[in-house]
Amino acid sequence: MVDKALGTGGRKSEKDLKIRLKTAKGRKTGSTKWLERQLNDPYVAKARAAGYRSRAAFKIKEMDEKHHIFRQGMRIVDLGAAPGGWSQVAARATGSTDANPLIVGIDYLEMDPIPGVTLLMKDFTDDDAPSMLIAVMGGKKADLVMSDMAWPTTGHRPTDHLRIVQLIEIAAAFALDVLAPGGMFIAKVFQGGTEHELLHMLKRHFKTTHHAKPPSSRSDSAEAYLIAKGFKGSNDTSPGEGEYDR
Ligand SMILES: C[S@@+](CC[C@H](N)C(=O)[O-])C[C@H]1O[C@@H](n2cnc3c(N)ncnc32)[C@H](O)[C@@H]1O
């Protein structure tokens, strides 16, 4: 049941206007708490108003404002694209159209079409997924590989940690394969979860590596993003620079 609580005397304070959900016996389940948070999240409302399919759209927009990610005409691969917020932002920022699509998105979940984006419904960890993405790109190199992928959590932290690291490693290997020199790799990581080895490897292949925590990424979430810029191409692997940016 949805309850828009009113304070005393009929005056509504911002706190009072919060939507609270009542459950049987007054107890809140995890899904009730999640729904309550969604209903009260300003980014969810902002996303709806701006025509974005997810609040995640603001994470990539904020990273773009700070780190200058997008430019007109660039080719992009969006890993873990559903429901499509990042792809929508990317298509608008690059000028991608259905006649000349510059963005390819992959997810194992079904997605509604997005103008200017070619979508593959497939598990990215399938052996044939990389070659399928390359085929969709017509064999052309990408300027940006961006990954917002995360497995559903099991609740067992060591298992979750290993699974996310494995996913990032596969995404990073794919990026090294398909990026044009000067290209960029962005991946969702979890704070304390970016493996030294992976970071070390990325530093060898990219001129700069940053960690970012965009304001719309919930502060109680360990989620962060790794932004690696200036792909050196397959031959130059001298060490690059790194810093932590919040
Ligand atoms: C946080 S959501 C992405 C949100 C998206 N960036 C947006 O703006 O709408 C993460 C997505 O990664 C997808 N995903 C996770 N593992 C995947 C895999 N192995 N292959 C393809 N998609 C995957 C999930 O299905 C989910 O849709």
C-alpha cells in the first residue's frame, strides 16, 4: 500500500512527502525497501522526465561532463546495455542514427529498440559474443568500450567479488582487441574490488587510468567506475599514469 504521509497540522515538509510503503504486519522486505527507495529517488524521476530508460543514464552523463568521454561520430560498444540508458545518452552525444549506427549494445535481457543503436541479445561471456560484436561493427575499430555489467549478487561476498572481477577481465580483454589507438575503456568496478593485476595491465595499455564515483551513484553502494583513456594500441605498453578521482 502506498502512503504519502502528512505531518502534523497539515503542513507538508519534504520529509513528510516521502512515499512510504506499508506491508502486512508493518515489516519491510528487501523488495519493499528497494521499491520505496526507487519511488523516492530524484534521479528516477529525472530519468523519466528526460526520456531515459534508467537512472544509470545520469552516471554516464556525469562522467562525460567531468571526463569528456563522448564526441560526435565516435564508435561505441555498450556492454550490459539493458534497459538502455547509457546507449540512449551515447546515441544522442555521438549523433548516431539508424541510417548510420555508431553504437552497438549487448545484454542477455531483451530490450526495446533504441534509435541509432544496434542491439544484441546475448550473454557477453559466451565464446562467440566478441566475434558477433565485431561483425556487427563491420570489422571497424571502436573508440569506446563501456561496461556497466554486473552479475546479480549471490550474497556470498567472496563469490560476488570473484565473479565481478572475472567479468571486468573479459570486458578489458575485449576492449584491448577492438579499440582503435587513442580509444577509451570504462567499466563498473567495486571499490576495493579492482584487482591490482587488472589495473596494472590497463596502465600498461592506456595513457591514463582513473577511478570515478559519479554523484548519482548511490553513496551506500560500493560501485565505482574505472576510466582508462588513450589506448596505446597493441605495441606500446610502457606504464601509464593513474589516480583516484571521486
Ligand atoms: C546496471 S545494468 C546496466 C544499465 C545500463 N547501463 C543502462 O543505462 O540502462 C547491468 C546490465 O548488465 C547486464 N549483464 C550482466 N552480465 C551480463 C553478461 N554476462 N552479458 C550481457 N549482459 C550482462 C544485466 O543483464 C543488466 O541489464
